[in-house]
Amino acid sequence: MDIQSKRAYSPVEKKDGIRVLVDRVWPRGMTKERLKADLWLKDAAPSTALRKWFNHDRSRWENFKIRYFGELDTKPELVNQLRELAIKGKVTLLFSARDNQCNQAVALKEYLMSVAK
């Protein structure tokens, strides 16, 4: 599977493949034309309660992933949809967080790669 994560505010590139927004909230200041997302999967994002609890606090990253993976375990259809897209070609998971290393797209990629094995 070919999956990458990318900040929604970064320039669109041909190598992005299918661009999937995985935020519950549309990125501030972005138009549909500028974002060029092929899909917006709000349900792939962490719950509002989990997102607020995490609050981009890196000290909570490992616990965030455990809780988020638990949420994803309850959404097999959504997980399969993303896996099928990634099997067919490149998928770019778009996020709006400022942190490029500790965000839901990075965690989602890790989850998808682990269930692919």
C-alpha cells in the first residue's frame, strides 16, 4: 500500500494520487478548489472528544494513538474503503494540524499499514 500524509495547506502535486481529507472540520481558509480533495472522510477523524483531549499535546501522543485505533476498530467499512484505495494506487491523507509528526493522518497511516499485514 502506498500511503502518505500531507498538510492540507501544502501545494497539490501530481504524485499525491487520491487526496483524502481526514479532518472532522474543513481546514480554515481553504477553498474546495485550492484543497482539491477527492474525498472528505469526516468519520476517519478522531471523535471530537478525543481530538479535544489530545489538543496536539505530544506527551499524549502514544495514548492518543491507542484511543484512536480503538475508534477505528469500530469502523471496519471505512478502514476497508481506505485500504482498497491504497491497494489501487497512491493515497494522500490530508490534515490541517501544524504538527507534521503527531496528528491523526500520521496515526491513521500507521493503523492502515498495521491492518494490511
